[in-house]
Amino acid sequence: MQLTGRYWFKKPLLFEGKQIYSMKFRRLVFPVFIFFALQGLILAERQTSKEGTQTGKTIKIGLLIQDQNFLAAKNAAEMAIQKANETGGYKGIPFELVELSMEGPWGTGSKQAVNLIFEKEVLAILGSNDGRNAHLVEQVSAKTRVIFVSAWSGDPTLSQAYVPWYFSCVPNDFQQADALILEISVKEKISRIAVISDNDYDSKLALNCFLKRIKISGKPDPKQLFYENNNQDFNVLIDQIADADVNGIILFGQPAASQKIIEQLRERKIKIPVFGTLSVSGYQETEESALKSLESAVLVSSDHMFSAGGLSFRQEFQKKFGYQAGPVAAYAYDGMNLIIYAIKNAGTEREKIQKYLKENKYDGITGSIRFDDKGNRIGDPQLMKIKNGRPEKVEN
């Protein structure tokens, strides 16, 4: 028997491919389903809270990536694991990376997180994925008491669940919004702005966070413009920007589309300051051609472009994998090293690892990483400006 369909107890039930509408059948099956689900979660909590779960030949750390094309996070995590093993692993026991993709139908993220914990027996999970998938992993983390370090999503609602096993090494959308507002309104004195976003979940969430912060700051409400992700021609959007009578724009969206928007603004000879969130600077790679297309834009920076450790990381990454490391790689590298660092110092008991992460600081290539009581990374994100195809640090 195969039961499929989201919220199947409310909607038409599919039984071996056929719809079943019997309320009597649902009343009989649903209590049984709930009973076994609760029993499974209770057993999960008991199993995963035991001491010394890592007694095999390796210390396994899980990595959940958005899809199989999300290679930057995988490569960076592999690099961190390799370097840790070159220095002896954990008391002579090597670390092992166990990577799974979250691509597929809705809910795959939960399934893969459970797979990592119970079948692969990982000690902790690093996630490089969007906000919706991160929420699924966080729910599993909350029930199983397994550390979950988020290394890409800026979704601030992740920390509002108050899950003590959740940590994020990425500045959240509110922090990014504050940094941009300070730069635009206080330093640059730009008063009339337009915010431009695609319809992606993470982009719209980042936009809403910015709108909340701009309202709190007392600044005028910005003009809001939207576009579809599959757009190749942004002339209609450029016309809207030209007609909006603004003296600055902020981009919330994917790197490829953001680059095209800037290029078409330049082609139309519309000279206007451009700002962008962390996602605009690129997911996978930071190629010179991509940076040139972002010329003069001020973006939230992962800061690995400017630190000494970041320079060494970028050189080694380029040599090893054949492309330049962008923000995704930088945060995945820091997130994996953060987990490794905590295990080396606290041991393999999950509660001790959690306590160590909560109470200690780690100096990574993206800067100093500390967490507040909700698992948010503490500190203001850096900004960078692209000049002559190269990133330059914007001083706070």
C-alpha cells in the first residue's frame, strides 16, 4: 500500500494511484498514522540523544545541498574535511563527508535529513540550501537533537523557532537590510529608491525584511518592482525604473538576472547607483566576467575576498577545483570547519558540541563567527563595491 499526497488526511487520498474519498476510511487510518508517527519520533529522540553515537571508523558529518549542480558547497566541504584529516582528524579518527541532494518534490529535504541521521549516522548536518528546505531540516533537527548549521539561507524566521540545535553562519536578511540601509540612506544620502525582486521565496522574504527595516528607520517607502526568473529581456523593467524617478535601486534576486539588469541599465545609459543582497554576488563561482557585469554595484559581502585566510582559501580552491570560490563556497567552508572545530574541542556528544558552539567563537575566512541565543550569527555584514571588475571593501 502506498499513501501519497500532501496533508492526505484533509485532501483526496491516493491509494495505489486511485482517489479515495471515504471519510470513514480516513477516520480509521488517521489515528493509526498519528500513533506510529509519534512512536517513531519518541524513538528517534531516544536514539539520537545517546552518548557516543560515533563509534565507527570515521566521524561522519552530513551535507545537504540544494541540488546536484550546487557543487561549490560540496567542493568547499570536501576541502575542509580533507584539511582536517591531514592534521589527524579527531584523535586519530578521520572525518567523513556524507553528501545528499535535496532536489525533488516538496518534502525531500525532511526525508534526506532523516536519511543522514538514521541511515548514514552523521553527527551533525551542514546545510547549503534555500529557506524552505532549511526549515524542513530544522524541524528534523529539533526532534532528533542533531546539530544543524545553515550555510546559505538568510531566512530570519529560522531562528524564531528557538531550536537550540540550529546555528547560522550567514548574516540573516534583517542584518543585510540594516547594512544596506545604513550605506544608502546615511552614507550615500539616497532618498528615493526602488527595490527590484523576482518571485522566489528567498528573494521575497529578503525584500519583506528590508521593507520592515526601512519603515522602522522612518525613511520613505521604496518603489517596488518585480520580474519573472525566466526573463531574458528586461527592457520593460528598465522602462519602469526610468519612469520611477528614483536615485538608487536595490536588487533582491538571482545573480544571472541581476547581472542582466545592470548590463541593460548600462546599455540604456541610465546611470543610477545599484545595491544588492548577498545572493546577487553569485552562488557558485565568482568569475571575473560576472564581477565586471556588476561594475559599480555595492553588494553585501561574504568578506572572504579580503581576509588573509580567504585569499589562501581562494587560491587553493582555484587550484583544486578549477574555478573561483564565491560566497556559497566560503560559507560552506566556514560552516564545515566550525563543526569540525567544535567536535575537536568538545568531543562527540551532541549536547557538548551544541554547548561549545553556543559559547565559543570561531575565526573563519568570512570573519569572526559567534552566535546569539537564537543561533543567529552576531555582527554586521560587510559590503563591497565592484571597481574595474574587482571587489573593494566598503568601510562601515
